[in-house]
Amino acid sequence: LFPEVLPVGEQSTVDQALLLTNGQAFNELLRQAGEHRSQAESSESVEVSIQRLYQQCYSRVASSEELAVVKAYLESRADRRTEGWAQVLWVMVTSAEFRWNH
């Protein structure tokens, strides 16, 4: 995804930072993923949705502290659930852990 801006390397570049904060295509992907996660909550608990997201992003389960923080964040955005999920995903995919795993 975006190899011209996100080449494999140990340090982030200005282009990479700009893509992950202002990139329209990237933000649209996050919005769609947030919408998908929000819809998934109708058939599974928020805890299951969070754990599924951690498995998909980090290939591990969320710790009890991570689970509590994300759940509280989403609860504080109950009226903007899709945006809340998109913001959680943005935090995860821009993290050092995600970068090193992928």
C-alpha cells in the first residue's frame, strides 16, 4: 500500500507522516474500516470487536489495560461510533508496533 511513500526502512519520513495524517485515500480507508467495525458491533460485543482488531493489526490479543482504554474511548464516542473506530484504527496503524510488524 503506497510503496512510493512507505518504503521499508527504520525511520519515518515527512512524506510518510503527511500521508498518515492528511492522505485522502488513507483517511477514506480508515473511515470505511471504522464503519465496518461499528456495524460488526451489532453482532458481537465491543470487547470481541476490539480483540479482533488487535489480532488483525498486531497479531496478538489486547491486554486488559488496552482493552479497557479502547472500550472507554469508544464509549465516550457513542454518538460518533464510526469515527471512534476509525480513530482507534488510525492510532493502531500509525504506531511503532504496527510499523515493525508490517
